[in-house]
Amino acid sequence: MQPASVPEPVETTDPDGVDFGRVMQLTFVYTIVIGAPLVALVSIPFSLPTWGDRATFAIRIGAIVWFVTSIAVYLLERRRVAES
């Protein structure tokens, strides 16, 4: 049986400075892994009786979490690039 051939990458990048694609990917992952439970914990003391209230709350708090996460990831990546 022949091993499956792996195609060559179509495109590669070598960014000068911060790789913004990596920043976006890490922001997405960290926001889901850390941000979603954080939004759930923050919602505990609030009365959110309807799905509309829950969605509005999640969007408002989630936007703040996403923004803070993206800034933190960017700063960490900038420091990582500067050290290498």
C-alpha cells in the first residue's frame, strides 16, 4: 500500500514583524477557551430571563473580552518577535 502523498503548501509567508494571521487565530482560540466560560461566570449575578437578554449580555461582555484578548495576544506576539 502506497502512503498518501501530501501536497506541497500553496503559499507560505514570512512576515516582517508580527504575524497578524497568527494573532487572529490565537485571539479566536483564546476567546472561546477562556472568554466563553468567563462570560458565563460574569452572568451569574444577573437576572437574564429571556433569550434576548442572554444574547444581548453575551454580545456586550463578549465584545469586551474579545477586545482585551486581542490586545493581549498582539502585545505578547510583538514581544515574542522582538526577542527572536
